[in-house]
Amino acid sequence: MAAAGFGSHSLRGLQYLSGKINMGKEPSSTKRQLWVKPPLSAEHGASVTLAICFLMGAWIAGQWNLNTIIALITAFTAFELQVPLTRMIRRRRLELRLVTWALLYGLGAIVGAGTLWLHNPILGRIYAVAVGVLLINLIGAVQKDQKSIWNELAVFAGLCLALPFAYTATAGQMIRELLGLWLLCTLVLSSAIFTVRLRLLGDEVLAGAAAYHIAALAVVFLLVQLELLKPELAWTFLIPLVKLVLIILRLDEYQRLKMTKIGFLETGLAILFALLAGYLSRL
């Protein structure tokens, strides 16, 4: 899994790594602490998105079994794999500690994914998309373009793969409605990209934010027409629409909010969406 390889505005690459392994001398106690402490993603929004989508998938599947646990470990290690990789890409050098953790994360993801694939080869479709998202994120790190809208949209799409991944691994089958649910989650949760930019840039991104939500609404309507999405699930897209309208109406006040409050707001709305979408999916 990827999303994850994943990103802060909303979410915070593959050039050849060059340079020597960083073996600079450090105090032994500090060095031991660094080795023991794994490099973890600082992108809390990405972590929340991954967790919400995974739990949605398991909830819709209606059970929690050994494969679910393996899938959770796989998703976590695949998500964290991008952390040491992107750090080394940005620093333009190999670091022994980061290389070690990249190998550990990669091994965990590969073993978990392989184990699940042996039981359900159709998971290979999800893996292919996840690897693609990881490559996009790493390329973004090389080009110092991880904060572009297109890169962040790709990252959200990767994170939301946790939903069909958890469902398929748990239930042992892939149903066509998962495509609609995955796209709905991506469209709803990706709205945070634009609402956070509205907080930072104001009117400069107003047109882009409006265009995204209009286009996303059209995609949701199309998914319903293609019977990939239940009509009642389409109503959950009102959450980002209402949020956008309220932000536009009180943009000056919104721009004065602290980013921590906006983070809590986005997390709360994401949980609300997950509860509604999960419940309606099980009806």
C-alpha cells in the first residue's frame, strides 16, 4: 500500500541518490536513540486519512480477521516507507539509519502484501496503483514539487486505497462498488487541499477551489449514473460543499484561524464523512 507513500498544506521522489553514507560522529547515547526511534511521517492529516479509510473498509466488510491485521501492518509500513526515502532524496545523500529503516519498512510491506496476495491475487490491482502513487510522491520529492495540487491529489488517492485494500483483504473478494467508494473518499477528503490553501492564500485560490468542487460533484453524479455508487452515498459530498460555502462566506475570519483548529475541523469532518458513508454502505 501507499497513499502511502505520502502529504502539508493538506498532505505534506526518482532521481539517483548520490553521496556517501553519513557516518558523522555523534555522542553514543544520542546515536543509539536515533537508531531505535523509527522515522515516522509528520503529516498528521495523511495518517488520519489512511486510518479512517482503512477502518471504513474493514467496517464495510463486516468483520475483523487475521488478514485484516496483516493488511493493517502492510498499509502502515508501506505508508511509512516514503519517510526515509524522501528524506534521503531531499538531503541528496544516503544515511545508514534511514537506509536501514527503509529496508525494514519495505520488508514489512512486501511480506505482508505477498502473504495477502497468495490468498487473493486480485489485490495485485491495488498494489499496482499504490506503487504508482509512491513513485509520484518520490518524483515530487526529487523535483521539490510535493506540495503541488496534482501531487497532493495523487497522494490522497493513494491514501484512500486503504479502503478497498482493507475490504478486499478482509472479505476475500473485490466488488465493483469499491471503485465508486474509493473515488468518493478521494474526492471528499481531497477537498482539504483547497480549504487549507484558502486559509493560507485566500482569494488567490478561490476560483481553483470552486472549480475542483464543481468537477468533483460532476464525477460523483457520473458514478451514480454508472451504478458504481449508491445514490444515497452521493449526498455525503454535501459535507465538503457546505464547508466550502461557509468558508467563502466568512473567508476573512477563516484566514485568522490557527492551523491547529483547521486541522481539528478537517479531522472532525473526515470522521463524520466516514461514519455516514460507512453506515450507508452497509444498508
